[in-house]
Amino acid sequence: MPTSGRRPTSPGGSARTVPVETRIHFQEELSALELQALGGLDMVAESLERTLEAVLHHDVELAGYVIADDDRIDGRYLEVRQGILSLLARQAPVATDLRLIAALLDLIRNFERMGDQCVNISKLVPLVGREPPVHPEIITRIERMMRQAISQVQQCKQAFARRDVELAEDLVRQDDEIDRCNREIFALVLETGDDPDAREWGMTMMLVARQIERVGDNAVDIGEQTAFVVTGEFREFTDASHPDAVPPAIGLSAGPRGE
Amino acid sequence: MPTSGRRPTSPGGSARTVPVETRIHFQEELSALELQALGGLDMVAESLERTLEAVLHHDVELAGYVIADDDRIDGRYLEVRQGILSLLARQAPVATDLRLIAALLDLIRNFERMGDQCVNISKLVPLVGREPPVHPEIITRIERMMRQAISQVQQCKQAFARRDVELAEDLVRQDDEIDRCNREIFALVLETGDDPDAREWGMTMMLVARQIERVGDNAVDIGEQTAFVVTGEFREFTDASHPDAVPPAIGLSAGPRGE
């Protein structure tokens, strides 16, 4: 364990004793970092759009673009994380700012993972072949799930930016739609006939659906961080071990949460 | 955005000007928080053991226990997180300690998610029925994956505690075993005959396998945090968008990373 010294905060320090420029500068830096972090969610929404296009049109080239472009999202994550650490090293923030900083550290991890989920889906695109045996009812649900996920990414961004706890909590209700599609896809794949290609395509779509489900979970996580910033209390909107806290869901993997 | 004042760090502050007791106290608190955080990984390893038992013996009661017991893991997460925020609010740490603090915030999120992954698997146990049509080659691989995941949880804990970057990097190699089993299970399920029960059981095991894969990913994440604490540089050991950086893997979803 590193045993290094530390800089003390002035015990009698208060907002009044801090030079005004210092305070303004800190606030400006923190606001800029928040904007950068929220911008990461815009990058993810774009990447999700492209991923959906790639899946719908078996566009291997576009899928390759999504995979390569994830570097930008990773870069944004590293940039904001470094900015936050550098800010913390220079000045001890008060409790309210600390909450925001802790929430931002979680939020950037969430969008970085959403980027990885786009990559994981895009990697599946070339594996289903040029003219895969598309099952219309399955692909319709994949598209619906993905549009829902994109809308949740936009909603969690808005909720966080506005510190809107109600909008953040609504994400759980939104996420039910994704969970429902996910269960329906499982049932449809189960009913797929004996054609091995059709079965493989269906099982691959099941994997795509699971990745989209995780994007939705990440959006709910950001909603939880929103509530934490506002209230100072961290709680899971739905708890993996207490699914009854949300509207009852029936069937396979009802309401699992968590990454 | 909250606009609150903040307490300044003493600009001329250095280790020498901090009262010795203050420094010792800070260090003791941080060490205690690290031990608590690493203890969360022990709780996860236990929960994974029970989850495996529940899957192997279709033990619905034990699965229910795992689900209920996740509250303890969640509690540990909240406890350490609160402790870290409270520590940060009282004193501005120096850069080395900040790295440890940032890494611990990530680590606790990882073990909290591993707990959720145990819950997600345990929820699948009652769905396969009392006497499911077990495919021996599939269940063997599920067991192998799970034992591998448990060993990775122990390894990432050890690597972090010892600040052992080499041991941390070895987690990627370990994780290849999980990825291989995962691909084999996909292929085996694809070959499953037309019996609907056998097919449903196989597809459910595919979902179990994906959850175990995520436990492994979380262990690799903790390995990355270990390297960050030691070197101050954050990098992904394997990058979702650059799978070629790791030993080449062939087939479906080769080397996807990220939660």
C-alpha cells in the first residue's frame, strides 16, 4: 500500500474564505467535465443508430466502422476520468460537488460500456452471413428494442442534465419494454424450426438482444446516479434480488438488473 | 447544477505540514476501506460457489438463498462507497491515494455487479424444471466456466491487494478459457435435437454461460484497476474494438469485453 503524505484542507475553510476566482474556476471545470461526460451519451446514441443499421441491412462495412469508432468513446471516457482526478487532486470539493463527481465517474463508465455493447453487437453482424434467414417477428423486436434503448440513452442524459428524478425513475418503466421484447425473442427462437441456419441466426439475435438489454440497464444505472446527485441517497430503482419492487414480469429472466 | 462553495486545500500544504495523527488516521481509514472492498470479492466467491451448486443440483431453495443474500453484497458496496465519499469530503488526498480511491470506486461497482450476476443465474434455476434434460457436455462446460470465474475472482483480489500488475495481466489469459467454453456451449446448443425441453434447457444454459462470462469480464476490469493504481495509466488489457491485441480467438463473439 502506498504510504504518501497528503495536503490538508484548511480546517476553518468555508465558501467565504475561498478567493472568488478559485471557486468560479472549480465550478467551471466541473461543469465542463459534466458536459463532456454527457456528450459521451450522444456519441453512444449515434453508435447505437449505426449498429441498428448494420444489423438490419447486414452491413459488414458499417459494423466495422462502429467497431473502429469505439476508440472515440473510450477516449472520451479516459479524458473525463483524468479531468476528474486532476480536479480532485487540486482541491477538496464540498459534499454536493463530491456527489456529482462520484456520479460522473459512474456515468462515464456506463457510456464506455454502452460503446462496448455496440462493438459486441457489430462483431456478430459478419457471422450471420450475407443473406441470413431473417425471421420477421424476431427482427421487428430487435429493432423495437434498439429504438427503445436509444430513447432511454437520450432520456437518461436529459434526466441527469436537468437533475430530474421523476424522469430518471421513469427509465425503469421504459426498460420493461426491452425486457418484454427480450423474453419474446427467447420464445420465438425456441419455436424456430429445424433449419440449422435459421436456428443459428435466431440464437445470434438472442445474443444481440441481450446486449441491447444491457444498454437499457446502463441507462437505468445513470438514472440512479441522477437520483443520487439530487438526494444524496443511493438506491437501485429495481433490485436484482427484489424484483417485486417493480411491476411483476412473467417468464424467463424477469427483470434481471445489473451489469 | 448545484453552485456551492468549497473548502480550499492549503496551497503550501505538504506531507510535512500535516499533523502526524491526521496522516495516520487518513491512511488507516483508506486501508480499512480497501480491506472492506476486497472482502466484497470474498462474498462474491462464496455466492458463485452456491450458485454453481444450485445449478448443478437444480436446488431451487439454494438459488433462493443466493438471491436473498445479495442484499449483503449490495450493503457492502453502499458502505464502502459512503466511506470513500466521507473520506474525500474531509481531506484532499494526494495523487497516489486518489488513484487508489478511484480504483476502489470501480472495484466495488464490479463486485456489486458480480453479485447481480449470481442473482441472474439463480433466477434461471427454477425455470428449467425439477428434472431438466441435462446435456452432459454442456453442464461440464458450465461447471468449468464457473470454477474458472471463481478462480479469477480470487486472482484479481490477490493482484489488487499485492499491487501485482503481472498477476493482474494474467487474468486476460485466464479469461480466454471462459470465452472458449462459452463458444463451445453455443455450438452444442445449436446441435441440440428437436426435443423442445432439451432445446429450452440448452438455451437457458447459454444465458447462464453469458452471465458467467460477465463475471470473468468484471475480474479483468479489476485487474485493469490494479495496473492503474500501480502505474497511474489506465488502459484496457483487451479492447473490445481491438481484439487482435490478445491471442486470436476464433468464432462467435470472440473476445467481447466490457459490461
